Amino acid sequence: MDSTAKDALSLENRHLKQRLEEAQQQLEQAREELLSASQAQAKFEIQQHQALEQLVKARTEKMEQLNHALQCEVQQRRKAEQQLMFDARHDSLTQLPNRALFHDRLAQALRHVKRHPGDNLALLFIDLDKFKSINDSFGHNVGDALLIEVAQRLLLCIRDNDTLARLSGDEFVILLDSIDSRTAVRDVAERVISTIAEPYQLEGNSIYCSASVGIALSGRHQFETSASLLRDADAAMYQAKHTGRGSYVFFDQELHRNQLSQAHLENELRHALSHKELDLYLMPLYHLDQAQITGYEVLLRWQHPTRGLILPREFLPVASQSGLMLEVDRYVLQALEKAADQLQSLPSNVQLQINLSTDHLKHQTNLGKLMRVIRRLRARLSNLALEFDEQSLNQGFKQHLESIQRLRRLKVQIGIDGYGAGYSSFLALTDLDADYLKMDRQFVNSLIDSDRSQNLVKSFAAMARNLSYQLIASGVEHPKQVSLLRQLGCTQAQGYWHSEPLPLEEVIAHYHHVDL
């Protein structure tokens, strides 16, 4: 091979080597670009994966938040529903079961004892004595605090399986489930009374309270219901109040008979009022020194078609318990309006005394109705007096005082009946500015045999003179009582010692024939 061929071959080899190097470089560049692209793709995929993860995480967190919020809302609604259910069946002040829940538990307990004749239950109806007076004297905040503490004390008197409920106001009731003896019930009742009687320290005040308890036991008859048991316990509670506050009474057959009799008498009284079957009578009031009639107290008599004469002491308690006192008083006032022309024949210095319920004083509507009637009567009868029971006046004295001040503007006299039994303070007497005090008949009843009663009457007479009140003795039945009253300074009296209440048509004739 010549040199020219060698040179050509060498040149070609260099060119091949050069192209090979270039190819290798291109391949290396392509490899690098591919690697870079692969890395970029991997990075992109990682970024996409991370972005997807972030999105999933964000959406998951949002779902968790929504789920948590939903769970909270469900829990809140459930809690609200539970609170509504609790509120609907519990007393808001004491948190005790209310009347509705108590009736359910009592009905359930009655079903149990009917299925298991060997088991018994007892119902204790508890009413706080003079709670209204405490409320009026110390305010509603103290009254509420007292009810809360009473509830807490009562819970300590019962077992876990018993039920304590607040029915309304100052009325509580205890269901003793599966009670084994009357003695066990008596023990609980005595524990309740003694526990409530302990003094209370409320808002810096020492408060004393007592309770009356009525007890009804199951198993007395097959038609027993929760309503009948509650009614019986309520009746026994009222009997406990009548026999003496701070005591308990078991409901029995005698109470049951009395309850039926009272219910029957109430219905008959309603009928008598609506059919004008009660008659107006007048009880003379005498001046002991002047030996003359100075007034008449207006009374009612009920001539029953089958029972005969029924006196006020028999039907007025029924009227009071059944909320009929306003109707009875309106009946009296209407009868007086009707008889006004006849009563005008009485001398102007002879007073007509009308005993009224303090229910007229409690509400403006009732007071307004009374004032309209009194205005009409005053236009025809100049010498009118309105008298109210002392004990009733003391219950809500401030409100009663405002109403009496309004009645005074009608130019009528004001009297306090049953004075001495209601513990009026001298300040209350001064505020009332009454014209006369009618002593409670218990002082006259014991006057002959009791030095203490004589001293009290003498003190009443001295106080009445010093405060310019008239003092009247009621229930006078014996001449010796009259003589003692004169000696003790009481100059006016009324009672059977000289005359029983007289029908209206006999009053004028009687007036002209009085002889002390």
C-alpha cells in the first residue's frame, strides 16, 4: 500500500474515530438528557403524589372536622333533648321530680303492688305551715332558698328507692315504696317533721318553719288510683293542719266519710247559693253600760230541705276550702242591697257590720267589684262597717293594708274580727287604723274560770281606750260574763246571752224591746 493510500486510510480512521467520539458524546448527552428527563419526571410524579397526598389529607381533615362538628351537634341536640325531657318532668327550683313524673312513678308503684299483694306503699303529703307569711315577710328570694333547703333536708329522710317530688308552691310529696309496716311510715313522718322544724339561716335571717303531713296507705280498696291516693293524703294533711300544725295524720275510713260528706255539702252549698236558699240574719251588738243596741253583725243561715238548719260554722269551712268564700260574701252583699230599704228604718247610729273574706283584698279585680257594691250600699245605708279576720289579715299584711286604705276612702269603718288569736303586732294595729276590735270568743269562753283571760281582756280594753278603738266581746252567753266584761272595761258585746241572731223582718221589732 502506497503512502497515499495509507494517508487516506489514516484520515478515514481519524474521521471514524472523531464520529465515534461525537456519537459517544451525543449518546452520553442523550443519556444525560434522558436521565434528567427521568429525574424530572420522577420529581414531577413525586410532586404530583405529594400534592395528591396533601389534597387527600386536607379533604380527610375537612371530613374529620365536619364529622366532629356533626357529632358535637348531635351530642348537643341529644343533651338539649335530655334537658328538655328533664325540665318537663322536674321542678326548676328544687330539681325534684314534678307532678307529672311523680304521677308516673306512683302509677307504676301501684301496678306493682296490685301484682304483688304482699307489697305496700305509702304516700306522704307535706305542706309547709305559714310559708306564705314567710314569703311575704322576708321576700321571694328567701322563700325560694327555704324551699331548696327543705327539699335537700327531705332527701335525707328517705331511702334511695323512695321518691320525693315537689307538686307546687310549698307542697311536697313522698312515695315510700315497698314499705313493710305502719310504724315505718310513722317513723318517716316524724323524721320529716323534726327535720323541717330545725332553724334555717337564710340571707342573714333565722327562719323557723313547720310542716303538716297527711299519710295515705295503699291496699284499702281495689279501685285505688294514683289520683285517689294523692287526694286522700291531701285530705289527711288538711286534717293535720286542723288538729295542730307540725303534726301528721293517717287517712282512714272516718276521714273518707268526712271527705264524701264535705264534697256532698259543697255541691249542695253551690246549689243553695245559685237558688237563693240562704237567709239573711242579724246578730245584735249591745252597749253594756247604755243598755241599748249599737249595731248588728250580718250573718247567714241555711235552712236545708232535709238536714234542717245548717249554721255558718258548718258550711263556711267548706266554702273556704272549696274557694267559695267570694261567692258567699257576694251573696250577703246582694241580699243587703235587696233589703236596703228595710234597713233604712234603723236609727242612723246603729251600725251594720259585714264580715268579709280577705280574698277581696288580694286581687285588684275582686277589690274593684267589692268597692262598687259598697258604693251602692253607702248611697242607701250610711253606717257600714267591714270586718276581716285577724289571722287572715296577717297573711300578706302589706297587700291587705293597701286594699283596706282604699276601702276607707268609701267612708266605711274597718273592724278586726277574732282579735287576739292572730298575734297582730301593735305596729300592725297602728298601720291598719281599725275602728274596732272584736275579741276572739276563746277569751270570753274562759273568762269566768281563768284569771289569765281576765287580765288579757283588761289589757285589751286599756289598749283599745288608749288607741281610740272600740273593743267588742263576741260569743257572750252568760250574765256573769257580762258582769266581768263591764268590770274589765269592755263595754260592747254580742252573743246568745240575750239574743240569738234574728231574721231581718224581726230586727226592727226586736230593737224596740231590748231590755238588758
